[in-house]
Amino acid sequence: MSDSATSLSLKASLAAWRSPLSRALHRNRSKPYSRYFQLATVHSDGRPANRTVVHRGFLPDTNALIFVTDQRSQKVQDNQSVSWAEVCWYFTETREQFRLAGRLLIIGRNYPETALTEARLTTWRNLSDATRQQFFWPHPGQPRGPESDFETKDIDPDQPPSTFCLGLINPDTVDHLELRGEPQNRTHYTRVDDQWQVSNLNP
Ligand SMILES: Cc1cc2nc3c(=O)[nH]c(=O)nc-3n(C[C@H](O)[C@H](O)[C@H](O)COP(=O)(O)O)c2cc1C
């Protein structure tokens, strides 16, 4: 496992872009869809892939965004170890876009680092029962099975199934575009040796 895949190397003080992103989440909180972002990855044949996922907060003491996903899904199969991803996140109330690019880590049941498997368990405990049920559905992306495959099950909130994965995105560049303002504002953040460099760009 490369060093960039350890929770030790994820540890970081609050990045400069966290404050504008927290502000956007707060100001757009009346819109439930403000918690959804688009996650772009690359298929194993080099083609782009994009989908919507739910933001589940940040891994404590890091700047890594959390989402949950299914081990059997294409995005996991395409990104088995450490790979790259970009998030695109638009907030409709405040009319601003964040693009966050960096390493994508998939933390499954056998991930070789206790701190991250514990984070996986904590996230599982915090999910609604309806969301947990989805991890017991039949294989995503395969031909639709009978209704009986989707029957509600009794689920142990302390025992995530092997299908359940934590996704972590650890950004190294962030581009923030604010449409409000005349002219618009665009701020670029780049991580260099664990320091964030901030620059104002033309929109
Ligand atoms: C509003 C919304 C929220 C979603 N949230 C998630 C999520 O948190 N995790 C997830 O794996 N898929 C989520 N999905 C489904 C994905 O967009 C996608 O269809 C699915 O994960 C399969 O993607 P893949 O084939 O690229 O792996 C969501 C879809 C929508 C429309």
C-alpha cells in the first residue's frame, strides 16, 4: 500500500477552502439536494465516469470528504486501489461551484488500517435503515431481479456487510467559482507540501 493511502498521511489541519465550503453548506441547508455532489472518476479503459453521491461529512482531523458506496458498483471495480477523482458541487441558493480533485480511497471490510475501518463502521452506524437496506439488494448494474430480492431485512447496525464501502476523497486542488459578484470570483487552492496556496483567478 502506498503511503498516500494511509490515514496518517490523510491527517491535516483545516484546509483554507473548508471555511467557504462550510459556509456554502450552511447557507444552502434549506435545500436537501445541497448534500449531493457529482463524482467523476475514470473507467479502466480511460473513459470518464460520473455520478451523484451524498456527502456524509469529513473524516475527523483530515480534509477528506466521505461518501458511501457498494463494493460491487462499477466505480469501486474501476478504482480498486488508490486512484484519482474530481467532485463537482453546485449550490443553487448562493450560486457557487466547488470542484475538488484528488485521491480517491475505497475502504472496504478488509482495508488494512484500523482507523479507517473504524470510520467505516461509524459511518454505517449513522446511516438510516432505508440506506442500509440498499447494501443487501442484488448486484448493482445487473439485470433486474424479482421483487423478492428487494425484501426488507433485519439489519445489524453494528455489522456492516461486505458490500458496504466508505469512499474518501482527499483533495489536492480546489477551484471555487462564485457566480454572484460583478465580475464573478474564482479562487484556486493548491496543496503543496501540506500547505495550501491560494490564488485569485479570472473567472
Ligand atoms: C440523489 C442521488 C444520490 C445518490 N447517492 C449515492 C451515494 O451516496 N452512493 C452511491 O454509491 N450511489 C449514489 N447514487 C447512485 C449513483 O449516482 C449511481 O447511480 C450508482 O452509484 C452507480 O454508479 P456506478 O455505476 O458509477 O458505480 C445516488 C444517486 C442519486 C440520484
